[in-house]
Amino acid sequence: MKAGRTGLDLVAVRRDLHRHPELSMKEKRTASVVEAALRRMSLKPRRCAGTGVLADIAGGSPGPTLLLRADMDALPVQEIPGRSYGSMNPGVMHACGHDGHTACLLGAAERLAARPPERGRVRLAFQPGEEGADGARAMVADGALGAPVPAAAMGLHLWVNLPAGKIAVLDGPCMAAVDWFEIRIRGRGGHAAYPHDAVDPVVVAAEVVTALQTLVSRRTDPRDSVVVTVGRLQAGTAFNIIPGEAVLEGTVRTYREATRRRTAREMKRLATGIARAHGAAAAVDYEFQLPPTVNDPRLAALVRESAAEVVGRRNVVSAEPSMGGEDVGVLFGRNPGAFAFVGCRNRKRGIVHEHHHEAFDIDEAALPLGRDLLEATARSFLAHV
Ligand SMILES: [Zn+2]
Ligand SMILES: [Zn+2]
């Protein structure tokens, strides 16, 4: 990694991180790499939530603080072999692009440190544990939104559904809320040949699985969006035994708080009602895990203007919101936030695989665009807000 007049080599930074991926909340080496790079920029990084890193860049005079966020963790995925920059950590891979996000934010940090904004302050937040480990909440608990309290926050995701060279910034919801549920159906076990002497929880579970889909098709306004997925369904030990219990585990994705609360409430009613109708009992455990990522329209407009400076107006495109989850919304707090999708697909080079796929990759031409978008947004926000 070279700093200095030529600037950080973003491809080298990304590839170094890609070779050394680390799982959520275990980003030890990554955090050290980030800290060392920030120190070379004469910044003063501090650890946050263990493996997270924070650093502020103060402008010439007082003004608002903008938080810029990059996540740093990798996934338990075995990368396909044959890449010169492939993971050297078996079973762990940067399969979501967070290596790229970290490189983009380091690149923006270097530029902002070299020529600080005239007023206000930029807070760099290198976040651990985005992939289901609640890293954003851990950072907030450890002071990431402390004084001077950020007035707004921005983050980006390299996005394989968009071609490299394009940027999309949605108004309103762009990533869904993520919830977890488990339904335990308690029946009465027995011999497979004598079902009348038992209460079969498998039959009840089957009915519950099917009925849960009516939460989407019959209980949700068709113009709204909900996903209910049962990802695990477990019961029994042998073909000729009626088990005593069946367990369903799954996830609910929503964009709206009211829809989210209603779905949780009605899931309980549906599961317990169906179980009771069959002489069984259902216990529903429901956890609200991550809020939806909702872009503030005014901040989103500012980020789109910055994107137009970086890639040209015609390359600022629209995109579909995703039912995937993100915990960046936790760092938005109650303040306006914006999350941008930076295209990284390159069909000609075979860079088309979905995030979390073992063959996922990014077109590295997107890295300077992500860096420039973060920098341009920070300068524009601090100059105008
Ligand atoms: Zn991911
Ligand atoms: Zn991700």
C-alpha cells in the first residue's frame, strides 16, 4: 500500500483485504490495516466496539458533522479457486464487497485529510460485524454517534445488480428491516401407525408454513412489500414415529414499521390459532433485529448531485429497493441518512455473481467512483447544509 502524492492504490488495498478476509467482529488484521493507513494520513484513529475504527477529520471552522461508514467483515464462504488475489483464509471470503467499501472510505479519508473541508467535520466509521453480528449497534453503544453528534450519515454498497460506472441513490426505503422468528409446535408423539392416539405436530407445522404466506397475500396491502420465509423446518427422528415437536425458523422482511409490527402480531395469532385448532400448542418467538434502511429524500438528492459530478448525470440511475438487510440504518440513528448503490457488475469479464456467492467479485473500476462519491458528498454536505 502506497500513500503519498500518488495517493492510495485502491486496487492494492482492496486485494490485500480480499486475501485476508475476517469474519464478523474478528476483523483484527483489517482494523490494524485501517488504523495504520489513517495514521499515515496524520489522523488519530480510535478503536470502537473492539474491531471497529473511528477517526474524525475536522474542517477549518465549526459546522455539522457527517458520518461516512464502510463495513469491513467477510463471510463464511469458500471462494472459488484460481484468483491471484483469492482468499488465503480457508472458508472465509469477502463475498459481499466490504473489502471494496473499506478501500473506498480509506481513499476518501486520504483526500479529505489532505484538504480538509472549510467547515464542519467528517467522522469516518469503519464498521465491524455487518453480516448479522450487529456491528453498527455495537459501534453506537461505544460512542460512534457521540459528540460532536453527527447531523447525518452516508454509506455505500458496491452493487452487482448495477453495471460498473452507474450509481443509484433511492428515495425512501432501499433495504428491508430484518426480523427473526421461531415457532415451536408441541403435539403428542406416538406410533406412525396410530395417529389417532397422537397429536401430530408435523401436520400442524405444514399447515402453519402454508398459512404464514397469507400474511403476505391476504394481510398486506398489495402495494406494500413483505417477505416471510421459513428457512428451517425440523421434526422427528424416524419414518415410523410421530414426533412430539416440530420447529420452524425463519425471517420476515419489511419496509414499514407498521407492517412489521402487524406481521409479527398476526404471525403469533395465526400459529397459536392453528395449533389450538388441532389440539396442539404453538410458542412463537419473534425478534425485531434490524431497522429498514430508509433514505432521507433531501440527503439522497444531495448524494445524487454528488454522484452526477463523479459519473455524469446520465449514469445516475434508478434501482430497485432490496429486501436484503443492512445495519447502516442503525448508524443513521434519528438523523437523515443515505445509502448509495455503486455498480460493480461487468458482464464481459464474468463479474455477475450475486453477493454472498462463492464466485462474487467486483469490477475494481468501481473503487475510485465509490471513493469520489464519498468525498464529493462530504464536501457538498459540509458546504451547503
Ligand atoms: Zn452481505
Ligand atoms: Zn454487504
